[in-house]
Amino acid sequence: MISEISTLPNGIRVITSSRPEIESVSLGIWVNTGAAYEKPQLNGISHFLEHMVFKGTKTRNAFEISDQFEDVGGQSNAYTAREFTAFYAKMLKADTELAIDILSDLINNPTFPVEELVKEREVVVQEIKQGIDTPDDIIFDFVQEQAFPNQALGRTILGPAEKVRSFGQEELQGYLKSNYSGENMVVCAVGNIEHKQFVEMVKSRLGGFQAKAHFDKDVQSYCGGFMSEKRDIEQAHVVLAFSGVKYECETYYPCQIFSTIFGGGMSSRLFREVREKRGLVYSVYSFSNSHTQSGLFGIYAGTTNKELQELMPVIGTEIKKICNDLVSPQELSRAKSQLKASMLMALESSSTTAEILARQMLLYNRIIPIEEMVERIEKVTLQDVRDMAQQIFASKPTYCLVGDIANHPDYEQIQHMIKG
């Protein structure tokens, strides 16, 4: 994967990766801002702004934005995460300039029409309510809040409905001005593209964009905690989480491999013990989420109230096992193969490659060669995995439950199951 990088005078990094054998281009604008960089009174504004820029610019109304993409068979979308916001598209190579013109227009010239503001507030409120009504979705917001209390990283991406309903043109324009800038922005294209031409396309549209951002990044500090919410539903949803690793941590790859071994697939310890051997759940897995200053490692399971009483001690036993004994060479080899295969197969997609390149540039200010990533995976040892397990499970747990959770093990019992 050969990439070319240019930096505009205002700090915008422009990346291309040429694939002349295909007929399309995946491209987008990635911004290093999101819910983790919002002030309390503006919680949810990153996501709301992502919606509102599609509602009209100085040169296009909402219908023209969508029509111009779809008239040529293109696809477009956007997303907001805790530390990233992205606007992206996939087009035939002949329509690349149209795509970057529209995407640039969205962040350069949004008008935030009042009539659209009124409608879109309620659209987002419906999205918030949909998440609240989905227990295996909302539980991850609860975990984030308990793990990082009173911090921007602990607040939801969508924000509370009452705050979303308060956002107007002034708040949106202010947030765009303070958080969107050349120095925290990457434009990336992967596909049938010529680098110099694409750089000129971007420069002519975003070369005058402001260079400096004017916002402070909130400190991220893992704390841990407990919450439960009883609901009249058939299942109990539970997440047990711990302090993880940040993106730039030397143990990033050991953590990924550990998560794969512990709960990353059908051959993982959790899946085989909890589901295959005991039949306690339909879904159980572990996850490792990294952030710029911190991380979160967690275990999710969905079960019934009856099985919940047995499930948690079994998870506790598996935690103690992996902390006290080395994993087998076969487990380590399998996890490395899974991680490498997942990484390399993802790069077959031009859209995923654009995402990876943009995020790497925002996080590390460089593109990490595939060979380097593979080498770092291969260097992980059996001892590294056990050290990682011991480090993670030594931290204070975050324990959250939603659903039919009567008589669930309490927080002190969970701590004893893990460390007793």
C-alpha cells in the first residue's frame, strides 16, 4: 500500500493511495473532533453539526446535496465518534472532483437554515430515543459514563434531548469555528486517483480554511463504577469493563491479541466456556476501545435472569485463569493470524483503507507501514499476553446491567469473583 502525502499551507494533510485497477474513488474529510471534545453545555453538538451541514450550504440546498451525489450513482455519508468526525463518499473516478466539491462545501459554507434546524432537532431526538429503547446499545453509553464520570469522554455522542433542542445557528457556527481547522483535518482519497490533481482539487476548495483550532481537549481519566437499570424485557444485558490502553501505548497490540484470545471469536475462551460448554448466552465477547489518552477493555454478555447468576462467576473464573496461567502457543498463533488477516482483508476495501489512513495521520501524524504493524503483532509473546491480562484486571471494574436483572451479583461480589 503506497501512499502520497502533501500538506497545505493551512495544515490540512492530503493523502492519496492509488489503485489504478479499479474504477472508483473512496474519499472523505476526517476531523479530529467529536463528543470527547465538547463542553458540558454543548454535549451532542458534534453529532448535530454532522447532521446539519447536509441541510444546506450557500450554493446547495439539502435536496441538491443528495441529488448531486445520487445523480452520478455515488454514495455519501458521515459519522460522529468520540474523537473523530467524518464526511465521506464513494464515486466513479470521473466524479471525484464533484465529490470533493460537495464535501468541502459542507464544512466551508453551511447555512444551518432555521426551518431545517427545527426539523432536524426532532430527527436527532428520535435517534436518541431509539438508542435508549435498545438495551444492548444504551448499555455501552452507561459503561462509558461510569468509566469516565464527569468527563467529556464519558458523555454520550448523541447528547441529551434537552441540549439538542437548544442548539441553534449561533452554537453551530461557534463550534464549527472553534473545532474545525486545517491542523486537525485530513482529506484522503483511495482508488483511481492521481495525487497532484487531487491535491489541487482540495487546495482550491479548502486552501483558505482556517488553520488553527481554538478548543481544549478534556483530560481522560478512567475511574470505574457501577450502575443498573431494571427493565421489563426478556434478557439481562451486562458489561464488565476495565481500564484499557490508549492508541499510542506500547501495549496496544498485546491488548488487541489478548482481547482476541479472551473473547474475540468462536475459538475464544469466553465463547467456548460460556456459550459452547455451558449454554449460558447467545452473545458474549470482549472488546478493546482505545482513545488518545486512555482506553477501555470490556466484556459484554446477553443472557436471561436465571443464567445471569451462573454467568458472572464463570466470567470471574476465566479472568483468574488467564491472569495466572500462560495462554498456549496455539492460542497466541491463532490470535496473531486472526488479527493480521482482519487487518489485511480490511485493506482490500478502498473505503476502509481511506478511513485507516486518515485516522493514522490524525493520531500519529504518519502512515504506519503494513510491515511495521505485522512486525509488532508478531513480536507479542505469551508473557506479554499474561502481563496484559494482569494489568487490565488489576484496575477497578466498571459493572453495568440493563434488563431483567433481579438478584444480580452486586458490585462487591463482582470484585470478589475477579480478584478473590
